[in-house]
Amino acid sequence: MSRTKIVATIGPATNSADALLSLSRAGMSVARLNGSHADLDWHAETIRLIRKTLPETPILLDIPGRKIRTVQLAHEPSFAAGETIVLTTDTGYDGSEKVPVNYAYLHEDISPGTTVLADDGTLSFTVDAVDGQDIHCRAEAAGTLKSRKGINVPSVALRTALVTDRDCKMMAFVRAHGVDFVGISFVESAAHVEAVRELAGGDWPRIVSKIENQGGIDNLDEVIAASDAVMIDRGDLSVETGLETVGIFQKRILESGTSHAKPVIVATEMLHTMIGNPFPTKAEVSDISNAVLDGAAATMLSGETAVGAHATEAVGVMRRVADAAETHLHGPDGCAPSKPGDVPHAMSEAVLLLSRSLPVTKIVTVTISGFAARSIAARRPGQPILAVSNDAMAARSFNLLPGTSGIHVDIPFTRTSTDHIPSCLAALWQRGLIDDSDFILVTAVAYPDSGNRMNMLETHAVAYLSRSLGWQAP
């Protein structure tokens, strides 16, 4: 079983049943939608299509957040080096004369001489003059400024609320459509995460915080501790903090994610050349390998699968490269190195030790919230992890965790006995997810209270269990 998960962005090139099935067969683990593009009707229809075609695949929807962007343009202007492009906060223009942006204060917060970057830093401008709501910019190189593309001005501190009106609308949409994960942009504090969680009104959707500016780096541990997962958005991170430090920050974020047992997604331009080319560069292959070796739970494809001409091939390349890195990482015994920690860490370390010392073929975690699954997956054992929950949404979300399959069972979990645990194992056996050749390591919480997590470990030869408990094939 592949441990590193692949997040693939669904767009015009892949929003069909055949394309989704092809991506899944190639190795897609999570389907991502970018809320900054298309309208809500398109996203609603695509969510319905994913649920119908790949019902066990979790969905991640990124909401726009506080990012400065160009608006939807009727005309996307092209320009040569040295030509002038006029950005404006007057949204009445369509791009033919001036290019509107969605941040109403930009003309007040910017001054001549400021560098403006666009489209993940692939376009660069210098501000020559500010005239009312218009910002006259000189292009440093030729290019085209497209609709809904990010605008980065690192010197500008945004004067907007942590959660925008559009974010509120998007969160209502996310709840109504049962989305599993929501990605939030430019997260700089635990307060931002909690503000979005309050909008969610419960445990779902899980929150993926995107680390993409200096504020996120400065408050990294706080943000990761408050989040359910994090994404390294290297496009904005590189232009907000400096291209030369993005690799260093990536390693810091991955280390912190492992420390907090939170999955980390590495994103942006991982196979960018495959948008138009059927083959990757060697640098892209090395990039994927290093992300896996440094502890990424998932690697992500954006334009490669949303609009690219080789979407399935890109997923396949990413799957093969990640699998090769995992083989190198885990070595002949299939186990990653470990570090000591507190009690929950010690329990997950015990799982890792037993999985090394005994002929364990599969690890089963019986969990509602996923704490046990996250803690064990963060240690990256060599055996597949089967994370069993009676919450369907939780089970689906476990599929983001490295080396983990989320399994939903319609079995009541009780706080006053452990009777549900053998029932869960029987359900796995009846579905063929464990069989009589397996030797399993089982972890769960027995008689839980507020401070009691993952306090039970068992090992079982499945053949003995199936005979002694009288399991019957369905």
C-alpha cells in the first residue's frame, strides 16, 4: 500500500466520471476543488459527480480567503516588457483598459517604487504612479495577466477581517455539500483557524491551514496546533517571504507537522511542466522525492490535473516517484526512525515498536475522531493502517493520512465496554480487509474520559479470532 497520498485538483480537464476514475486508478487519494475559480453551481455539480463516481474519496475545497486577486476579466491583457498595466480598485472595468483587483484599499496602501508580483511570482511589476484608484505598473517581463490570479505585495498588511463575507458564503456552501476538508488561505494565527471552525459549527469540515506568508511562519506551531492539517503553498510563500528560503521553510513546516502529528500537504508546481509536456523534469522528480523523505503526508497537483493535457500521467508519475522514495525511506524492515515524547506519543511509539518486533501485517485503529490514526500515521510504520470509525465523514477523511485507509462501519461505539472492537474486526474480516493470514495490531480507547486516548493495544492472529468468535462470511 502506498503511504504518501496524492491530492489532485479537479478542473475543466478532469470533471467527468471517466477522468475521475482514471485519476483514482493512477493514484489520486483526495480530490481538490479551488474555490477561487468557477462558480458555486460548477462546484456543486462537481461535488455531486465526485460523490457518485468515487464515494470513498475525500474532497478538499479551498476557499479564497484574504488573498488579493484579479477579478473575473472579460479581457485578459497581454503585455511586453516595459509596457504599462493599470491595476485598479474600481471593479467596474473588464480588463481591456484597467485590471480590477478585489482588495478595495490597495491604491491607498501602495506607493511608487513598490514591487507587485502576480500569478505565484511568474509576473513582476514596478509601481510607477498611483492616481486615485488606479495603480500604474511597469511590466518587468512579457506576459498575460489572467482572471482570478493572485496579486502579492509583501509590504502591504491587509485591512480586512480574518474571515471575509465571501468566506462566510463559501463555508455555508461547504457545510451544505458535506465537504470533508476546507483549505483556508494566509493563515497567521490560531484565532483565524478558530474563526473558520466557528463558521463550520462543529467538527466538520476538517480545516487545512495554508502556510503561505511570513506571519504563518512566525506563528507556525500555533497555527499547526489549531489546525487539522496544513498545506505548504509554495507559490505565495516564495513571493511573500523570498524565493531563496522556500525550501528551508518547507522543511520547518514538515518538521512541525510531524511533531504535532498533523498531516502536511506539499503543493505548487510539483510537476508543472506536465501541464503541457508528457514528461517531468529531473528537478520535479527530485522535488517529490525530497518532500516524501522529509515527511509529507501528501503531495499535490494543481494545474497539472485541473487544466493539463496529461492529468492521469502526472498522477501516475507522482505515484511512482513517491513509492520509490518510501521504499528508500523505510528500508528492509519497513519502519521509520522514532523519537520519544509524551504519553500519546509513547503509545504510538509502542505501536511502532510492536510492529517492528512482531510479524504484524496490518495495524487497526478503532477511533471516532482519528486521533489514534493521526498519531500512528505520523510515525510512518511500514504496515498498512486501517482506521475504523462509525462516523462516515471521519472515516473518509482518514484517507488523507499517510499509509492509512479510512473504513466506515455502522456499529455503535460504547464508552462503557469494549464490545464494539471485536465487532469492528469482524466487519473488516467480512469485507476482506483482513484475512486469516494476517497478524494484526489493534489500538483503541477503552472506557474513555476527557484525558484518555489510545490506551489499549492488542495483537491477534486473525485465523484464531475468526474460529474462536465464529465469524461468518457474508
